[in-house]
Amino acid sequence: MLRAIADYAKSDRAAFIREVQEAQASQQDSDIKKKKHRLTAAQKRAGELEHLVCKIYENNALGRLPDARYAALDAQYAKEQEELAVELLPPQPDDRATA
């Protein structure tokens, strides 16, 4: 298999390079679509969590939600919000790339 690829690359270098570039572009497009979808879902969930936190706070303040249950839900939602906040941060440049 590798020999066939090497032979093809030697015999028609321009076509081989074009095919590799097309495959890379296709993979990048696919990755970008997946990341955009995940970003949209994470942003939506972050908004939902904010609404839920407000709701449990109100329900606790009005006596509809016991303090223990409020504390458990608040901790759960806060943990999820922290995880989403990290996920929603813009990508940082790789330190190794600048060294």
C-alpha cells in the first residue's frame, strides 16, 4: 500500500499534492463544522444554566425549594457553568509554536 502511494507520488507529483491538499481541506471543513456545532450547543446550554440558577434561587427564596436541594443544584449548575466557560474560551496560541 505504501509503495503504491510512493509510486503515485513520484509519477504524478502535482496530482498527488492536489489530492492531499483536497483531503486536508475536507477534513478541516469537517472539523470546523463540528466545532461550530459544539460552540452553539455550549452557548445554548450556558444560557439555560443561567436561567435555571435564577429559577432555583427564586424558588428557594420563596420557600418552594428546600435549602439542601438548592445547595445541591446550585453546586451542580456552578460546576457545569465552569466547565462550559473553559470550553467557550477562545483557543490560546500554542506556546511551543512561538519558541
